[in-house]
Amino acid sequence: MNSKMLQEAFMESVSKVNSAKQALAVDTMLKLYALYKIATNNQQHPSGEAPYISAFKANALFQAKHLNQQQAMQQYIDIVKKEMVT
């Protein structure tokens, strides 16, 4: 998949998650959060939320920090395809 196709598929997956009627598991949402942050090159640590929520988000980012943008996009797409019934 070329870079433009990957970007388009990623944005389509993001739209699916944002407009989903079904609830995803919390651990899946945390993975998607971290992958989104890496894919969009926005890896600032979470702040302004309850400390335990920020800690979970920071942990999810830490676990995915070895990925580059393209890998994060592809994993995000793969998780959405697997977890969301369309």
C-alpha cells in the first residue's frame, strides 16, 4: 500500500471509530489512542484529566513508542477492521 492509500485508509478508519455506535473495549481504545497519536505525530503526554486516565494513556503510548508513523497507521487500520462490525 503506498503512502497516500495508507493515509486515506487510516483517515477512513478514524472516521469509523469516531462515528461508531458500538462501544469498543477499553484496552482496544487505549491502543487506538496511542496508535493515533503516533500516526499523527502528536505524542504529547496526556494532561488535564484524572491522573489514572492520564497514566493509562501514557502507558499505551509507551508500549507503542517503537512504531513509526506508517506502522502505527497500519496497526490502527488492522485493529479497526478486526474489532468493528460494519
